[in-house]
Amino acid sequence: MSVQRNTYTGYSIGCAGVWGVILLLGRRRLDSQTWNTLRLVCSGWWLGWTSATIARIGYPPPKQLTPAGEKRLRAISIVLVALGLASTVRMFAARKQPPASTPGA
């Protein structure tokens, strides 16, 4: 039995896992305002994913890329993923500390 890893289901499960980790870290480390922004971004991403999933049902698959197009897509994807990761790391690095509660206040 062979396992095909390049499936949309595998991609979707991987995305859910990554967003789960990002949200778990965000819940523990971010102040409430930044946490709400992160939740909105996550919701928007999943709305886009849902839209793309619906579109996959109604439209035929795209034509195969040429080797040059595949190389270009790979390079652009790496840059975009790096920018997204850098943005996420920057958000967690610049987190605002929630105000400390004072006893008796």
C-alpha cells in the first residue's frame, strides 16, 4: 500500500496543525488586543481556504506547469513562506506584556 503525501487533505491537515500551534502560542504569550488580531487573521485565512476548496469543486484543475514555471513558483513560494514566518516571529518577539495585577487594587 503506497502513501500519497501530496494531497489536498494532507495540505489541509498540515495547515490546521500549524494554525493550531500558532494559536496555542498566541493564547499563551500575547496580550488581548494582539490575540484578537491574530484570531481575526486566522479566521480570514480559513475563510480563504474554504473559498478555495469550494472553487476546487466547481472548476477544472489547472494545466501542468512548464519546468521554468515550476522553478519560478518554487522560488516565489519560498520567499512568501519566509516572509510569513518572519512576520509571525516578529509578532511574538514584539509581544506586549499584559499589565501585572496588583494585590488589593
